[in-house]
Amino acid sequence: MYTVYSINGPVVRARGGTDLGAMDMVYVGNMKLIGEVVSISGDEATIQVYEETSGLRPGEPVESTGGAMAITLGPGLIGNIFDGIARPLRALEKASGSFIVRGINVGSLDEEKKWDVTVTASVGDVLEAGAIFATLTESEMIEHRCMVPPELSGTVTKVVPNGSYTVTDTIIELDTGRGVVPLKLAQRWPIRRSRPFTERLPIDRPLITGQRIMDTLFPLAKGGCAALPGPFGAGKTVNQHQLAKWSDADIIVYLGCGERGNEMTQVLEEFSELEDPRSGKPILSRTVLIANTSNMPVAAREASIYTGMTIAEYYRDMGYHVAIMADSTSRWAEALREISGRLEEIPAEEGFPAYLPSRLAEFYERAGYVRTLCGGEGSVTVIGAVSPQGGDFSEPVTQNTKRFVRCFWALDRELAYARHFPAINWMTSYSEYAEELDGWYNEHVGPDFVKCRRRIQALMQEEASLMEIVKLIGSDILPEDQKLVIETARIVRSGFLQQNSFHAVDTYVPLEKQLKMMQTILYFYDRAGELVAKSIPISRLRETNVSESLIRMKYDVPNDDLSAFDDYRELIDRAVGSITSEY
């Protein structure tokens, strides 16, 4: 039997046995702290412990659970709040009070709660892996579909009648050919192993967020990965809140990884009060929250992103579109660095372990749009916040993240301090999904959408070049056509890219309105270009306050009545016409 030999923070070495395997879940010491074997050398096993190890002593026993680090998946995950290793915080509070007692073992799911189950399988049915054998209402918005575990298939030999059952009750029995296996409402799955699927499908439809700069200039596809890097105060958490509330994902997994306790508390309080805008139900009825704050053990922080991803894959397998908000992967990487240092591994750049890129790849590659084992379609979309120290995007976590994501929303401190939100810098951000989604936008929004987006991007790039000249010699010396570019870019910046999340109309903007706004701004640019061609100064058009009216149209035009955009075109025509007649 293994016993504790040395203790170095969350890293414990045990000696004296042969019954442990790599990645096994173990109980360490007399308090039965939860841990995971990370390496074995001879009769010595190195274990990372997911709880505080103070008070642990050499000679205490290490007990194997006989399997890998796994969590229980089943009804009751939605609307719940878990720690990094999927222990529900509400149940922990009931068992130990306001502070988590070490060694407490609480199941992920409430084993006493009864669910109204509708059994869809019948005796004699042949069920393949992933087949749905029962359904139940998990929340006001989510139907839970109980599936055959991925490694099983066989013939149904016994079925219970429809009724109320707990997650530990047997619902059907499956003859696999190697024996009869009872299937319950819940199943267990190792967190570091991705759940299987039939095939990956093309990523050809966007995750609609209602945020103009994201939907229009830098779209994210369902099943894709996005990075949201930025310094402190640039709005990473606020942007993720907006995405969680307004994106058209079916289920949100919000992962607070290493964030400050007061910030995570604010997240939990806000999510409990938020209302889902599409259904009017509480947003928690389609949300799973994982809270692993900065004062919790670092090993559990390292495991928390795999816990969140496993839960997301579980609901993806039911046919849902899931979005993960990981806030933040930098804190996860710091936990990885601390554990690596205690394991006495050779450090790489800035002290991070040499395997940081491969760990990031393992996480992001589990995203995707797939055909599930049960024949449906589901997706996992990952939006990972990155917190580079001092806003330095050249640091290892940001640079390695850029290798594995195809959408990069770079937050800018100067924009945030100027009260421009979302503070996404349109010059340093990019999306490689844009071209792949062009067909979807042309078909579902309008044939002008892609053309307008490209013209808007070209105008913003030209303005950025002109502003370098303006900083040196001022704008008065510029020719009128370049002054028009700067004026139009100002309208785009203030009237289109800037968005007010507290305004009832502007907090979410449908794609149809986004297209109309771009068309109206470009119509202004084209008509104003006619004045420039006649050598009429742009300052004359600016005096009509048409520009200010265009900036305010994001508030003045209702999302459900776009006919008002015709009034703006008439306003532009009148202004241009009156100026032309004067000259």
C-alpha cells in the first residue's frame, strides 16, 4: 500500500505500492483528500492534490479509487454552481458551512431528488452507443436526454415504467453480449478524455451574439474558438457576460478559473438575476457555473477547464449547441506553472512548462461542430479570456493561444479608458471564420452583407493610416476626399462599433439591423463623395448635423421596425441636395 513520503504544497509523493496507475484518482491521507496521479517512477507515485494539504503528514495512506479522475454527468447540472472538480458549492455549504472542509466528498448530483422520466426505449430494442433511452425536464428551458454511455451497446432486456426516479435508479437494462449492464439517469466520464462523436461537420454557421463588432467584422462560428485578451479593466468579463446572455447558444458553461472571489461573487449574483431574453426564463435555467477562485487550491484550478469542457461535451452529445466562457486561461496557465515548478520540471519561457502549448491545444481542440453518436448535430464553442500582464500580447499564453484559435478579439486599454465599449481594437483583431461564413450571411441576412463589411473594414484601415498623418500635421491640410474618410470612420466608430449594453435597444442588435446600419453609413459616404467630386468642402455637410443623426440611429431605430432607415436616406438626400443647390 502506498503511503505519503513527501509533501510540497499540492504535490505529494507516495511510496511503497504497485497498485496505482498514471492519471488514477486517489484519496490522500487520513482526511481522504482528492488527488490525481501525474507520474510513476518505480515504487514512487507523484500526486497532485485538489485540496489544501496543510496538516498532511508522511506515513499517511494513499488509497486508489481504481479509475481516472472522472465526474458524474446527469440531470441537475443545469443551474448549479460547482467548484473545479465538480463538487456543488451549495451542497458543500450545507455540509460544512461557509468554509469548505477538506476531505468532504459530495456527489456532483443530488441523489435524493426525483425526476419525472419518460422512457423512450422498449424491451428488445437494439441501442448503439449514444442512443437516447429516456428524457426528462431538467429546467424550464432544457430537456435532458439520457444516453447510452459511449463504450456500450446492446439489446434492451428490461424497462421501468414512466415515473419519478432518482439518478441512482436503474431505468433500463442492456444486454451487451458480455453481460447485462444497468443504465441509470447519470453516467461517469474522465475529464481529461474527450467524449467521442461520429464525425466533425463543416463550421459554416455563426454564433450570433447581437454585438455588432463581433457579428459583423470578426464573426465567431459555432464550434469555433475565440480568444478575448486584454489588460485589467478592458472589459473581458463584461464581454463574456454579454455573450452568455445574448448569444444563440442553447447552453452556457461559465468557467471562473482563478478569478478574484469578489468578481466571481458578482458573476453569481448577476447570473441569478438575469432573464433569458428569448424565453423570459431565468438565465440560470440554461447555465452551468464553475467557480474556482484565486484562493482555492491551484491543482483544482488546473482541472477546472477540463471539468467544464466535459460537461459541455455531455450536452453537445444530446444535440445542443454549447458555449464555454473560460475566464481566464491565463490563471489556469499560472496554476500549471506553479504545479510544474513544484514537480521540479525544467521551465520554459517565463517559467511556464514546456508543454504549455500542447495543453492549450488539448483544450481548444475539443471544441467543434459534430454529428453526435445518436445521429443529431451539436457543437461546443470556446471563448477563452486571456489576461496578459500589463496588456503585453507577446507573453507566452497569448501567443500560444493565437496558434489554436481562429478568432481574436483584442481588447484595448485606451478604448476602454475612452469609454468605448466593447473595447475591441478593430486594427489588431481578426477572424479567420469570416470567409467561411460568407455564404451563410449572404443567404440568411442579405447579399450586401459581406460587401458592406469589406467596405467598412477598408474605411477603418484607411482612417488608421490617415491618423498617422493627422497626428503630425493636423487634418486641415488633408484633401477633401481624405477628410470624408475620417468623418465616415468617426460615424462607424461611434455609431456602429460602439455599443451600449445598458440601453434597451442597443444591448442586442439583430443581424438585419446591423446590415441596414452599414448600408446607411455607406450611403452617406457615397452621397458625400458626390459633393467632394464637385469640390464642395466636407465641412459644409458636417454643419447639417447629418453625421450626428447617423451616430444616434443605433438608439432611435427600434430593432423590430427597420423602416425608419428610409428616413435617414431621405435626410442624407435632402442635406446633399440643399448643399448642391447652394453651390
